[in-house]
Amino acid sequence: MTEVKLKKGESVDKALRKLKKKMLKEDVLGEYRKRKNYEKPSKKNYKEMRRKKYNQRNRSIEEAKYWG
């Protein structure tokens, strides 16, 4: 659990900013989103392969335009 301790006379806004920075650094929200929307490994691999094929297709089209 991420905690931020307030010093005497410190504003709540400053504490919230500190908390937000700490959470970003620890990637708390990213981990939460991953766990909330679990994706099977086979589905993850499928998406990754589709992404790679898409990028490769775009690269080869750009290369063909460049060379001729």
C-alpha cells in the first residue's frame, strides 16, 4: 500500500501530488488495469503477432515507396 505522510502545515494538495508521483513511479495503476482485465497468454500472443505483422506490412510499404 502506498502511503504519504503529511508534515505539519503541509497542504492536502501537495500530499495528493506526492501520492500521484509515487503511484506513477510504482506503476500501481498499470498493475491494477492488467489485473482488472486479465488476458489469456494465448490471446496476448495473438495480439502481439498481429501487431508485428501490421508494423512489418507498413514498413515494407514505406520501403517500397522509398526504393521505387
